[in-house]
Amino acid sequence: LDWHTQQAVLKIYADNGLNNEQIGLILKHKPQLSEDKKSKAEKKTHSSTTSSVTNIVNPIPLRKLGECCLARYFRDDYRLIKTMLPEGEVDTIANVSRLEDVNPLVNSVCNWGSNELRMSCLADLESMLHRRALFLEESRGSCQKVVANLNDS
């Protein structure tokens, strides 16, 4: 997700007239996303390309513990998603902080198409945050503790 998100943001920057030098300055915020993540992504085989028909038709669902671990691993991606949303509209997801020093163009990621499409884009981003909000709240303890509390309720 993080490499693909970065590529989308880079496209927005380029479409809005930023040159490579300006984009480079912006990327200094998180430089390991450039070639490092890209090369890792290229080395992995996506599960959708597997030859096992049962894995494609009936994928094995991720357990809550795995879901929590993945959400925490991709914490910065969820922070970027929150940064893409208009400030003040998703304060109910207080456990996910916005990224600092991000180019203002990130805030315009959903500013395209009809009003209906813009609203759908914002709703999709917010939905991603809401689905993982419980797992991203580290004050609840480790993922094992969060999942154990889920099972108790």
C-alpha cells in the first residue's frame, strides 16, 4: 500500500507542476519509501497470482491478530490517509495522527469529478481509518491484548 500511495501522490505533485527537485524535497520527509519499498514490493509475489484455485476462490481470512499487526505495520499509511482528509472532519479517529510537513496537495486527493465522486472518495478514505481504528490505538496495549479484549466482549 505505501509504495502505491506514494506513486499516486507523486502523480498529483507532477500534475500540479512540481518539478523533480521540489518533489525530492517533499520526499525527504520519508526517504525510505522511494527505491527501498519499491524493490521489496517487486520481490514479493502477490497472492492474486498464485496458481492455487482454492486460494483465489476461497481465500483464507486474516485473523484479528494478523489484522492488528498489519494495521500497526502500515501505521504511517493510515496517517497519510488521515492527512488526505479535510482537517476536523475525522476527529473521531483521534488515535491516528496526521502526518506533519506534508505538501498541501495531499489534501486535494479527492478533489476531482462530480460532488458525488468526491464524497465517495472521502467516505472510502474515512472507512479505511474506521475499520482499523481499534487496532491503531496503541494505548490499548499489544495486538495480543487488543484481540483478547475483543474476544471478551
